[in-house]
Amino acid sequence: MIQQTYDRFRRMMPADHIYISTQESYLPMLQEQLPELSRQQVLAEPVRRGTLAPVTWGTSVIANRCPSARIVVSPADQAIFDDEAFASDVLQSMDFVARHDGFVTLGVSPTRPETGYGYVQAGEPENADGKVFHVKTFTEKPNEEFARMFMESGEFLWNTGLFVFAAEYMLQNIIKHVPEYRDEFPELANVGATATIDAAPRLYAALPNLSLEYALLEQTGHRYVRHCRFGWADLGSWQGIGVDALHLSRGDSPKSKADVQVDENENVVVHAEVLFDNSRDNIVRLPSGHLAAISGLDGYVVTEENGVLMICPKGDAAAIRRLQTLAQHSALLQPAPQTSAVN
């Protein structure tokens, strides 16, 4: 996914304009996946501090290089089904923030009452083409009742986690709206100025754990959402993997994946061998060489990782997270396995 994300932006801009934020422990893996990436383009975090800290640090680095830079922030764990439409939406959003003060969130129309995604409520249109709107509210992971209301109202879009802004405007708003960062900001900016980004700022671990939306976007009056139609799924959830696979099977994407199969009952099989009987709308992922026989199951996730088998309703994101946490905790209490499967 990090390769796909990098390639997606490489088609829009020079390679040295792309920066990646990751944890220090992932550096060897990142260098293996993207060997062409310069070390000076990697922001290695010693600890996780939400989304605001790495975005602030990255913006400082980029602003020192180009004060008038326009920046797009993108997660790596998502599927984009139409790269050409995606590039058009991103570039038009970057043009927008060059002419308007503000932050632009890229939003897509919900296709189901998803409880695992964030939502953006669109207000009055801002531009003539009717694609950019003022933001009324941000809502993070509502319950099913509210998610259904959001979807049926037609006012809400899924928050893709893709944000566009001008570097100068971003830094001004950090100082203005995030008091927890004001004392530390000069050192963050200084790290950007030195261009030595092999290590995070000394104070990084002391920064509060804040999200970009909560700490900043909800505070500024200049916030917008662009209604995009590039086709999107968050692959941080099993539901997102299912949606991705269904798009691929219906020909909504020009790319195909040999390790993802969908049958006529919309059972999604990821890198596994499964026999289904009287079953539909399931997602199954097992280690290589394992065979599953499933009968009478409807709307479930079946997955095995590191010797732990999980079976859970597909639509219950909270239960899936709870079971994963319990499984991880249980694994910590057991002797380390000699072999393991890796996603």
C-alpha cells in the first residue's frame, strides 16, 4: 500500500516533493519497499502522537524548503479506484488553497451506514462547479443509527483522511489554535530549518496526542470539503477490504488482484482456499496452505493470524477491535511462536 500511495503521487509531482511519516521501527521495511526514497524525505517518529504532530513536523520541513508550498496529507492504508479522477481532485484542491485561506478535506459519498469511518457534513457551496463546500461538522465513527441518518440525509460525506492546505496557513493556525504546541513550535520549526531529519525533535515524545481534525480543523472558520468521486475504501477495516474486492470484481477498477477472489454470493476470499455452502457476504483470510469449509454463515469475518482464529460479524467494527485486542493480549502471555504469518 505504501508503494501504491507513493506511485500515485509520483505521477502528480517530482519524487523529491514527497515526504513519508512513519515510526522508527518501520524504517527498514520502508527502505525495502521504497529503496529510491531519500532518507531526507522520511520523518521517523520515535512514538505515536496522533496525526497533528507528524503533520506539524512535516509542514515545518516543507515550509523551510518552500514557504509558499501547498501540501496534501494522505494515509497509506486506503484503496483508490480511479487514479485519474483522484489526481484531478487533489490538484484542483491544491489550486483552491492557493487562492483561498483554509483547509480542504476530500470527501466521498457513503455507500452504506459505516460505523468505522469519520463523516463530514457539507454546508453551502463555495465554488461555481459545486464540488467545494463549507464544512458544518466533523463526526468521528458514529453509531449505526447516526451513520444511517447521515447517509440518508445526503449532507454527509465519508472523511477519507486526505487533507489539502497551504503550508503558511497551516503553521499560522497551529500557533493560533493549539496552545499545547506554542512553546514547542520553535523547536519543531528549527528542526525543519536544519534539514537534518534523521531524528525527531527532542521534545516529540512530550507532545500531546492530538488529531488534526479535533485540534485544528474544528477550530478554524476556513474549512472546506471537496465532494470527490474517485472511488475509495479504507483498508484499515475488514469492511473496507470487502468493498475493495467487490469493486474489483465488478470491474470498477482497472487493476485486479490475484490473491482476492469474490464468488457469486459476494463471499470475499483473501489469499486463501475456501469451500462455501449456503453462505454469503463473508470475508475470509487464512495463512497460505490452510483450507476452510464454511456452511450457513452470513455476513462474517473469518481470519487467522499468528495461530489465532477470529470469527466475528462483519458489520460490528467495535466487536472486531475488541476481539483483536483480546487476541493480542492473549498472545503476549504465550511463548513466542517459532513461525508466524505476516500480512
